[in-house]
Amino acid sequence: MDLKELFAAINDEELEPNSDLAVLREVLLSVTSRRNFDTRTMKKFGELTGKAHQHRRLKPSTHSIEFELVGITGNARRISEFALQVEDILVTVDLSRVKKCEGEECEALFIDESKNKSRRWCDMAHCGALRKSKVFYDKHRRVNPVAEAEIELGAK
Ligand SMILES: [Zn+2]
């Protein structure tokens, strides 16, 4: 299951409130904060997945049987695919792996696929690095006043 496109779409900062994508994001956001979905989100999500299921057919090929969406195109198809992926996440993924980035001012959601579920940032190179430099900065700020106080004590 390639979820890159789904997460890129629901992590878009320009996401329109109340749009279908915003509903999908809200569902996963509820999971990250261990909240229940509110009734409105639940209802909208039900409609989105319901519609997707109406268009889903089994597509047998020589080696496997896959699902495909038929009779639906364009943006509606894209939303249906995403809705099915979110549904799939809810039932197949360990939900403690669904996370929101801990980066300051970052609202990105992601699935933590690390072995020990230790991932905290959407992107180590961006949010992770920013956080690290901040911790470094804070440490130095804390250390300096102590060093000054010691000097004063020594002078007495
Ligand atoms: Zn982030």
C-alpha cells in the first residue's frame, strides 16, 4: 500500500476546511490524539467510503486478485482511493503508529514504520533537525547562567 500520495494530500497546508480531504485528515488526526471521531466526521467518512465501495470491483489477474475502481474518474476517483486507504489504515495498521509530527508549527501526519515506534517527526532532515538545533540552543542557554553563578560564588 503506497500511502505517499494520500499523506501528501492530507498534509497540504492549504487544505480546504470541510473538504473531503479535510474529513480524511480529521479521521486520522482523531486516531493520533486517541479521540473518537465526532458524529459529523463519522458521517462524512461513511459517505466517502460508501461511495468508494460502490465503485469497487474485484479484478482477477493471472497471479492475484486485486481491487479496482470502476465508473469513477478524476477527483472523485482520487478521493475514493484515498478514503479506501484511510479505511485500510484503520483496520490493518497498529494505530499507535499513526502519529502527528512533534515539530513546532508542523501539523503533518505520518505512519511510523520504525521497528520500535520511535519516530517523532514527519521528516528527520527538516523537523527533526530543527528540533535538535533548538535543544542544543536551550542547553547552552541553561548552562551559561549556572557557569556565571559559579564564577560569582568563587569570587566571594
Ligand atoms: Zn514535521
